[in-house]
Amino acid sequence: MEREKYFEYTENIFDLNKVFDKPEALKDIRVVEFGTLVLGPATATFLGELGAEVIKVELPGAGDTMRSLTPWGQFWKNAALGWLSEARNKYHVAIDVHTEKGQELFKELISRSDVLVENMRAGTLERKFGIGYRQLKEINPRLIYIANSGFGQWGPFSVGRASYDAVAQAVSGLASITGFPGHPPLKAGIWVGDYYGALMAAVSVLAALYYRDKTGKGQYIDFSQSENLIRALDWTWIYYGLTGENRERAGNRDLAIAPSNIYRARDGFVAVSAINDDEFRNLVRAMGREDLLSDSRFENLEARLIKENSEALDLIIKEWVSDRSVREVEELGEKFGFGAAGVKNAKDHYESEHLRVRGSVWSVDDPIYGEVVEYGPVPKLSETPGRIKWAGKPVGFDNEKIIGELLGYSHEEIRKLEEEGVIGKWADAIGRKPPEDFEG
């Protein structure tokens, strides 16, 4: 197949204009989410992008704490900025599970569902509300129950200890190897423990669904956020086991590839990497420094990885990059065959033709908020593509739909539950309610 024909073929089978004409991979899988902030809710979001019907259960009034978290206190149309993407593709129901009737309503919902995602402190749903795995599996033996927490459902750290992304980065050791030599540890700029954790949690749910298809049995998944980050630390603990030495912070340098660093160009920053000897030869030819090929310090990857040699090479590349623009370095990388990419920001992504045509930047025409531009689903499935159907909603927005249509309650019964405080909607507060101009 000719190269050009191949790209025509892939562009056609992944055509964004055909997404909503195709089925969804997880259609008919119902997920109930009882969580707050990021780890649990994002797990359900990933499943929802792939077609699962996600029902987010919150407490009436304030709802999820994530509704208050927004950079520098900036809200848009009464919504926190991150909320719109994190809570997308979900139905929003507000049930007070502190009440006995609320607990029974929650159990009714679980009896008609496939998956429960929660991220309360370990054991909270059972100890506080009587709706933990042991109770719910009696109602629905096919239930897949995933408990996301910082430290797992047993062990010395599990009881009563809260975890947030920064805590997970610290406990896992990620923060200890992030940053520059001689400077304090750094937290990653995003909630990597939450989003990477949610991704792996969603993978575990898919594995459990596959097992259930074969056996008919549900199961309990214990997912530890901090342990998941430990799993991502490549050779860090192997290195300690073999040498007795901790991995040190190395800034932007990759300690297993040389050269691989981020350098300052005339008009920004650019990453340059040569992962093997062939790419290194391509890089020095682009630099006009073939003399480096005969330098014993750089003759192969093993030599270049010696600390003093790697540092010397970095200084040479740093000087070369400083006289060029980011685009010049990128073009040389394309021409000669080594890794080179400018450091992008949100503006670059928002305006990127590449990301737009691929649906990685996705414009949603939302019925509540109007046009919302979000990051789209990452895996591109040719037959069952992921999609964004709507943005996050106000607290309890879908009470009537879920409790009425799914659970079969009449209009009068729903009104009575509202009067008794078993269910409810949003508080009159920013982050909870619809936009001021929303007409319902």
C-alpha cells in the first residue's frame, strides 16, 4: 500500500464526521459514580467517553467538591473550568444517602447497574452508609465495584487517611525525583496521580467486565492511587535494589538517553532527543559538528550516558540551539531524523489544526453552556469511536430522567422525595447552579 494511500485510508476510517453514526464500545454498560474531586469521577469519565451510561450521584445542594476547584477562582457561566470536561457525558442525580430512603434509592440504582465507581476514604460507604461492596453484591452479584483511594482498602495507611494528588505524588516518590539538582522536590504541573490513576482504574474495570462476560461474576477492585504512581516510576526502585542508592533529581535531562533535554531557543524552548547512535549521528550532521563523532566521550550511547560526558554534550547542544528558532530546530529534526519539538502551551493546542482534525481538541455544542472547547477522547477506535456528547451539568439536573424513567417513580413520588429531602438539586451558589440565562 502506498504511503499516501495509507494516510487517506486512516483519515477516512477515523473521520470525525462519522463518529455519531457509529456504535459505542460500552453501550448498555451502566456505571454509577459516587465520588468527588478527580480520581473516581475521571475513572467514570473515561468509561463514559467510550459509551458507558454514567450516572453521577451527588449530595443535594453543594454536590461534588470539584465544583469549587477552578484556577484563581475563575468560573464560567457559574461552572468551574475543570468541571465541564470532568463531568461530561454523565447524568447528574442528587440523592442524600445519609437518609434511609436515600440509601434504598441508591441500592435500587445499583440493582440496575454494572459498575460502581467510588473514591471515598477507605470503607466509608460501608461504615457510614451501609452501601459498601458487601451489602451491594447481595443486591447485584454481577456488580463490579471499584474503590479508588490513596492507600488501598487495607494496611496501616488505609484507615482514616485522606489522599489528594499532591499527597500521592509525595508518598509515591514521584516528587522526590522531579525537579533540579540542589533544589527541593517538585510536584508535577497537573494532577497526574488523579488522571493517570483514573486511566488505570478504568482499564481494571474493563478487565473485570471481560471476566464477568466469561463467568457471570462481578468483583471488588481495590485501587491505590499512590501505588499506581509507584508502578510508573520505571527503573527507580530497581536502581535502589541493585545499587543501594536513591535516584537523584536531574531536571529536564533523561538519565537513560543522551542527549535528551529541553533547551532555550531564540523564541522559546525546544526538546531535543537522540535515542540511539544513528539518531545522534543525524543530530551532529544537522549541527555541522561531525567532529563530535570522533570524540571518545560521545562515540556510543554508553559513553554519552556517563555523567560528565552527558553534561558536556548538553552544553554543546545548548549553545547550538540558542542561536536558532524553535521552528528551525524542529525542521532540522524532520529533515535529518532526530527528535525535536517545541514546548507547547494551551494556545498552541487550541489553535492546532492537527489536534482539531483528530478530535483531540473537540468543540461541544452543549444545550446548557453553548459552545465548549475541550480535550477530546485520546484513543481513536475505528468502529466504536469515543465521543463527547455534553459537558458537565448542575447538581441533580437529571433527577427526573433517572429516577423517573430508569427506576420507574411517578411524578408525584419524585415530588414527595424532594419534599422529604431524599433527593434535591443545586444550591443557589456559583459552581452548583446553571448559567444565569439558562431557561430550563
